[in-house]
Amino acid sequence: MTNEEFKIAMERHQHYLSGDVDDCETYRADFTGEDLRSCDLRSYNLHCVILSKANISGMDLSNLDFTLTDLTEAVAVGTNFTNSNLEFADLDGADFTNANFSGANLDDVFADKAVFNGANFTGAGLIQTSLRKADVRNAVFYNADIQADFTGAKTKGFILDGADICLTRF
């Protein structure tokens, strides 16, 4: 996908968010399966965007709003989500190997079967987050606020130093 095609879709998406046109549901940005690595995602509100199976690997997506965004089966290897808001996002089955979520809000996120191998969650919030059967091997959760469900998750080598794990299920 070109940056110009992305820009046009995101301009239409603003109508979806504001509901200022008839049949606004058809204006929702859907980038299912697209390679967005050459697109400028930083200039837009990504709230409610569909990024299912999209490739956003290696991008700097820090300080962005991904609230209610669909990232199911997305590929985001090495992507920087520092201080981003992913509240209520769907990350089911996505690959976030070596991604950075430092200071990010992942409250109420559904991330079952997602891969976070080597990811950094330092200072992140993971309240009521579902990580069932996720791969969090070698992930770092320094000083994170965690009330998550890790049932069946692969946790070998993950670090919880300083993390508040009250009400967390393993």
C-alpha cells in the first residue's frame, strides 16, 4: 500500500469516527493484510482501525491511540509502541516479538495466542488483559501494573521485577 492510499483511507476513517455521514460504517479504515511499513501512521488517529494481518514491523508507533483497534494476527516484530494507548484492542494471534510497550496502556486487551517473545513492558499497564496461551518468553515487565490472565502462556525467562501482579492468574 502506498502512503497516498493510506492517507485517503484515513481521511475517510475520520468520517467513521465522527459519524458525520450516512452509512458511516463503510468509511472505517480496513487495512487487512496490507504491508504498511512505508506508510506514515504517526500522522493519524488509529482508533478503531482494522489492522488485522497487517505488517507494521519495525515502525515507531509510540504515543499513538490504538483504542479499539483490531490487530488480530498482525505482524509487528520490533515495533515501538512506547506510551501508546491500546486499551480494548484485539491483539489475538499477533506477532509482537521484540516489540517495545514501555509505558503503554494495554488495559482490557485481548491478546490470546499472541507472541510477545522478548517484548518490553516496562511500566506498562495490563489491567484485565487476557494473555491466555500467549508467548511471553523472555519478555520484561519491570514495574508494570498487571492484573492479567496468563493461563497456558509460555512464560520461560520472563521478568516481573517490581511489577504489581495482584490478581494476576498464571
